[in-house]
Amino acid sequence: MNTDVTKHVQGESLFVNDFPIVEGTLFAKVVTSTIAHGKITKVDLDKAQSLPGVIKIITAKDIPGENQVGGIIQDESLLAENEVHFIGEPIVLIIAETQSICFKASKKIKIEYEELEVIVDPREAFEKNSLIMPPKTFESGNVDKAWQSCKYVVEGKVETGGQEHLYLETQGAVSFPAEGNGIKIISSTQSLSAVQRTISKILNLPMNKIEVDVLRLGGAFGGKEDQATHWAVLSALGVYLTKKPVKLILSRHEDLDFTGKRHPYSSDFKIGLTKDLRILAYEVTYFQNAGAVADLSPAILERTLFHATNAYFVPNVKATAISCKTNLPPFTAFRGFGGPQGKFVFESAIHKTAVNLGIDASQIQKMNLITENEHFYYGQKAEDSKAVVSWKTAQNKYKMQKLFDEVSEFNKNNKLYKKGIAVMPICFGISFTNTMLNQASALVHVYNDGSIGVSTAAVEMGQGVNEKIKLAVANTFSVNIEKIKIESTNTTRIANASATAASSGADLNGNAAIKASRSIKQRLLKFAADELNKNDIEKFSIVNEIILYDNQPTNLTWKGLIQKAYLNRINLSAHEFYATPEIYFDRTKNKGRPFAYHVYGTSITCATVDCVRGIYEFDYVKIVHDFGKSIDEKIDIGQVEGGLVQGIGWMTLEELKYSKNGKLLSNSLSTYKIPDIYSVPKNIDIEFLEDSENRFGPLKSKAIGEPPLMYGIGSFFAIMNAVKSFNPKSKIEYSAPITPEKVLLGLYN
Ligand code: LUZ
Ligand code: MOS
């Protein structure tokens, strides 16, 4: 069970805003652009400056280093200087004695602009050549030739909307001056080193002067992979210029307005099948709405390409992805990282083909699942494929045919309610697609009372990574889990860390923690052998805190051994490094083995649509998921359920709306609907795929964070099938989210 559960329930868990305030702490607030594109012609700070309690008003010219926060592409200023590119872009930072003075001061700042043309639509951006970077194409086989061999060729257009992360804890940081010009930052970030590196650049200080500490986050979902940095840097800039602690926490409204979300995509596909329903060719163009600057868009775009064919084998593929620059807040990482968008297009292509042929999509899906001897179109062999076995398990365990029959039977007997059923296979590659990022380290101390402290780069954000690392360390030493404490994540203990992201937090940091624990254990076993005058160290082991020789208990316990080892000057600490083996990707050919492994699974979703009102509910979602050997089943089930419901929200309810001039209209929870208890399927069954283990995962586990979100895609097609059952000629489009409004229109047009 998640280490934090009890503390959460008892209100004891500390989030950034909960750390006791140090005397003299100042508060910060940003003033941001009110237009989506324009030149700044005038910034009038005088009235705000003279307000009592205002300590400092900061603009771009106060930045001592480089005014640059772009991670992948250097195209993003911390504070806008001459031009603004989206509504919510920070221009001025107010530092004052209280939050309410910040608020008053912000009202007194007048900024004037000369407005420029605003683009919000990715296809329009493409036509106007407003791009983040040149288009990128992944290819295999030869699609142009393959069309001739296809019996069926289907084309279409697909839309997916963005998604607000809605982490419970809004973005924020509190920073403190440290000796010798240093700064310590407590930040709600998934990526401490990114915060440290960026502050170093902005303040022109070496990285060793900047300490970042994270205890836990109140959720992140990718929203704090890149975009937590800005707020941490702004608070550090405040400290640098005032020499006082500075706290900057976004209000919910600010967070909704200013920060990036999942990328909306608009896509065109063409799919070709043989007469026996083998998919022979697939061509696709993705128009990614990147927003105003690059942020993580290039990496997200690439993951869309990797997941273009989901869990299927397709011999001829040409996939082109275009990152389109628009005047919206930069879209960013969100659970799945472009993968879900890519999969949805492929599933839509299958679905449209099935509708044209008058068959169920599952007839095409099951014919094309990737097998162990086949290759993904980017060159990686699917050696660990569980696509077929998870489908077959779902078919048998859940009696898939019977479920389909029940739905047809219901639809025959009902006019105003219709049911729809859809199967959704998933396949998600585990590793950062940027190979370099797949590294981690761990620092383990065994204290001389036998208790253990573990530091890694993993950030606990509710996903349970701390519990998994605890279990991995407890298992390695064979000690009671109560003996282990996971320390806060801190850049002075773990340097140069990658973000806790890409579902790989437990894999990378868990493996590093196991390595460090093994180093200490090896020294301890050698010491035990010396103590007992034996030279066959390999016969020594630790089981449940007892030292065994030749599987027989010795008189040494864990605690006794540690105390003796300490007195004998044995090193009881270790720092070890882990880098995922075997992975590489050649970006000149766009081929390689980018992922350590893949996670597979199959879901069956059944929806009931009320054909008078257009509303719907989910009867059930039945899942077979490949957990590898789960480290903690409760945590993993929680991740599957949470991911599924988050995916259902993205596919069915959550609708981001922007005005033509780039203003977010759905900027509160009264206009942006997220899943509630009624949106949750009435039954969620989760079956663990049997006989799966993973040589890359700690204790043979598989990553869990992102893959289950994609089961939510099934909800779209289940609803669409119900609509088509009511009105076979429905013009309902492949446009997510499939909201009740769209359903109602689809039922009657
Ligand atoms: N972040 C990243 C990610 O930088 N690279 C990735 O490949 C990735 N994948 C999923 C989620 N976050
Ligand atoms: Mo992520 S989408 O921060 O793994």
C-alpha cells in the first residue's frame, strides 16, 4: 500500500504550501499577458511600486543570467520582454509582504500591447508555416506500393482534444536564501535537476549553489515534468533579488489559465487491408497543437510516432508528425505523452473500416495483434509481445463472445436505450525515448541501529513509487519494511537526475536502489564470513533479518551484524548508478530499440446510451493487464483504475474550449467537466496476466504509470457503437471527447 495513504487521510502529508512559513517570508504573484499575440508597448509599474508592502517588482531586465527556460528548444523566456505569444505568459513578478498586497499591486499594473495575428488551430498554423520544428516522418516498407495490394482502403480525419491535468496540488514553490549566495528551493516538480539547471542559467550561478528538495507532490500526471520549473525559477529569482524567502503558489484559476495541458491533435489517416482483414498499409499525418513554444512537444510528437500502430503489426507505414505553433499556452506532458493520441487515430482507422464492412472492429483488431517474431515499424522486435495472449485471456476469462451477444440482445429489445461494446488492446513502450535520460542513481545508508535511509531521484506524486522502492530494498536486504525510510528527493544527494516520468520512475530508481543495497549487502556478507571464520561468502545469506550459513541460522542477526560491522569500520553506505541496458535509437534512420520493453493489455468496455437525452454510463470495463510480477498489487490496481478513469475523462467529458483570440473558455470546474462518481464504470474487473515477468524491472515488475490510461480509449468506441446501433446512418465523427452534446447530435443526424 502507498506509504503516504495514512498521512493523507489524517491530513499530515506536507505539500509545498504546508511547510511552516519562516519569518520574513515574502509572497510572489505573476502578472501575465491578457492577449494571445502582440508587442508590449508599455509597462506601467509606478502605481504598484508605490503601494505599501510591495517589496520589489521584477521584469525581464532584472534577470541576472539568461532569460531562457526552454528545455528541448531554447525558445521560451521566463518573463516576456518585447513580445507575448499566449494569454497567461508571465511579464511581471510582484514580490510583496502578503498575498493580498500582491493581488492589489497586480491590479495597478498597466500593460499596453500592439496586437498581432492570433492562430489557435494547428492546421492553420501549418498552412502559415508556423512550426516548432520541421515535420518528422517515421517509415517502414513502402506504403505507396502497398495500396495496390489492398482490397479495402479507407481514409478519414480524426480529432482529439487536450486535457487539463487537474493535479490536486497547484503549481508552486518556496525558496530560501542560503549562505554564500546559495538558494534552496522546495518545489512541486517531477524534475528537480531541470529546476536546478534552469535556475542556474537564469541567475548565472553554478548548479552547486542551488539545492532543490521535494517531499511529495499532490499529483502531477506530466504537468510538472517541465512546467513546474517556471514557478520554482520565479521564486528563486525573487530570493536572489530580495535576499528573503519567497513563496509562489498558483491559485487554481491561475493554474488552469497559465499552464499547459495535453496536446490536442488533428490527424488524417489512410489504412489498407487485404481481403482477409490483414492490415497491409497505414499512412498518417498528425497535426499537433504545440501552443506558443516548444516545451516538451518535440519528444511528445516522437512518442506519437512510436505508438502510431498501437499493439498491431503493420508492414508498410508512413507516419508524419507536425508540431504546429499556435498562440495558446504551451501544451505539455500528460500521462501517455502523445501515445494516446497516436493510438486513437489507429483505432479510429480500424473502426471506420469495420463500419464500412459491416463488421465489428474486434474482427480486424484480433487479426493484426503483433506477435513475438514481428517488428514494430521503428525497428524494435516485439520479443516480449503479450498482445495475443492478453486478448485471448480477455476472450476466455470474460467470455467476450457472450458479452457481445448480450449487447446485441439488449439492443434488439430496446428502442430508447442502446448499448455499445468495444475492445481496446494497448501496447506502451517503456523507457524515455531520449535514450540519454534513462539513467538514475541511489544513495543508501544503513544506520548503526540497523535502520535504513534511501535516497533516489524518484518523486512521489501519489503513484506509490516510494513504497515500491521500499519493497525493493527490503527484499534485497531481507529486512522488515518498517526498517526503511525513503528520504525526500534532493539534488545534493542525487545529482543529474531525469524527471520522474515515462512510467519509469520505479524501474530506474528501484534498480539503482537495489544495486546500492546489494553493494552494502555484499560487504556485510563478507564481514559475516570473516567474523565466523569462513571463506565461502557465497554460502551466506540474510533471511528475515537472520544471517544464514548454508541455509542454517548463525548467531548473527541483522541488528547485531550491523553493530559489529560498524565497530569494525565497514562502510555501511553506498551510492550506485543504473542505466537501462540494450536501448538505442538511430535518429538518422529512425530505427532502433528505443524501449527496454513494452506493456500490453486488453480491455472490454460496455456503455449504455440514453437515446432521448444523449447521456451515457459505463456498465463495465473488463481488463487483462500485463503487470509483469507486480511489486505491490494494490498500488498497481489503483494505477489501472485511476488511469482508466482519467482516460475515460479525456475521451468522453473533458472539453477544452478556446476563443478565436486564444482565451481559454473552459477555465473552471463549472465549464470543464472531469469524471465524477457517475462517470466511473459500474464495474471494473482487473485480471493479472499470468506468467509474465520482466528482466528489466525491479523484482521482475513492469512499469504501470501510463499504459492503463489508454484503456479509456475503448469508452469512445463503446459509445459510438451504441449511437450507431440507434442510428446506423449517424454522421457522428471521430472527434474526442464524445460529449453528451455530440452524442445527442449523433443520434439524430
Ligand atoms: N518524458 C520524456 C516522458 O521526456 N520522454 C519520454 O519519452 C516520456 N514518455 C512518457 C512520459 N514522459
Ligand atoms: Mo510523464 S507524461 O511526466 O511520464
